[in-house]
Amino acid sequence: MITVGLIAQDGLKQKLEESGDIKVVFDVSGAEARKYLDKFPCDVVVTELMMPGEDGFALLENYRNVKFIVASELKSEVFVIRALDLGAKYYLVKPLELPVLLQRISSVKGGEVGGDKMLRRKTVSEKSLDERISNIFVSVGIPAHIRGYQFLREGIKLAVENPPIINAITKSLYPSIAERFDTTPSKVERAIRHAIEVAWNRGKIENINSVFGVKVYNSSEKPTNGEFIALLADKMLLECAY
């Protein structure tokens, strides 16, 4: 069981506890944050940055012993870098994708990676990365002959090389893939969605959950394109972190 604290994260408590492996120790406003951080230690704390009554950056700076995940509406790279420099383990941009958050919480609890470690990852050869992604696609049932296979692989590689791009999937990621394959962003989006649907229709859900290391999916729910790319890119980064 992972214990989690929430600061200025409206509506998140129930979703996390329904996952079955998380106990929310506190769910408070920014103004109440310090009192609860002092009295109720937990494995991971998910916090906003800009909130009434408290400065999230000040919390990161003053509670260095706490394992923070930032979940914020602030998208600027300046804020991301500052939060990671202050010790945040991950920086997620709202609206949150629950499977991604669950995996980040699990990773932080297990001590597998921190924000700075993720940025200081080992260099992975192009061939090695292609092979590892292809092996995962085979495992989860994405056939190599469909167009979405190539688009999805390219999207994961781009997210490994530049993690913040996943927060601009329609403005940056799809156009980058489209330019690489001389097509349009809308066709990229549809082809990737189709590739994921093919995997789900083949019913290899256990393989998919095994790849992610967390049971986040069942046969009745599919990840969004962004969730799927982010989770697989994160897996590549975790394997290369040191």
C-alpha cells in the first residue's frame, strides 16, 4: 500500500483510492499544506505550484525530505526546470492522465527514478531503442504492417529524446511525426489511435499491464494516445536512468 498526500488536487482522492493500492493520508488546500506535511508523513505528495495561501515552490524548497510530484496547470519549461531543481521527482501538466500518475507514484515509492535522474539518463543508441519499442509492440499485439505502428514508434522516440513534448501532443508531437513521414497531423492521430485499438481488440491486456508494471487497464478501457506514448517513453527512460 502506497501512502499519498494531496495538496490542491480537487477530485483526485477518490480516483487514486479506487486504484486499490493507494491510501490518501491527507487531501488539503495550499493554506493547510505545511500543517499536514509536518504531522502526516507519507510516501509521495502530489502538489500544485500556484495556489491560494501557499507557494508550491516554497514547499519544495522547505521540505526537501518529502518526495513530491508536481501536478500543475503551469506548462512553461521554466517552471518545470525550477521544480525539478528543487527536488520534485516528476512534473505533470494538468489535466492529469490517471494511468501516468499511478505509474509515477509507483516509481517514486520504489525509488526507481527522480526528476534529475530522468534528465541525466544514459544515451540509448537508435538501434537499441527501436528494437526495444518493437519488442513491446509485438508483446502487446500491435502489427508492424499498419501505419500507426511507425507513427507510434516515432512518437515514443521523440518523447524519450524530449520528455516535455508529450505535454504538447497536438501542437508539437503530431506535427513532428507528420513532417517525418510526409503526412498530416490529423492522419497521425487517427493512425496511432487505430494501432492502440488493434492491440485492445486482440485482448492482450495482461501483456500490456505487464509492460507498464502497474495494473491500470482492463478490457473495457483504452488509454489515450498521449497516455500510451507517455507510459512507454517513461518505461524507456526508467530503464536508462541511473
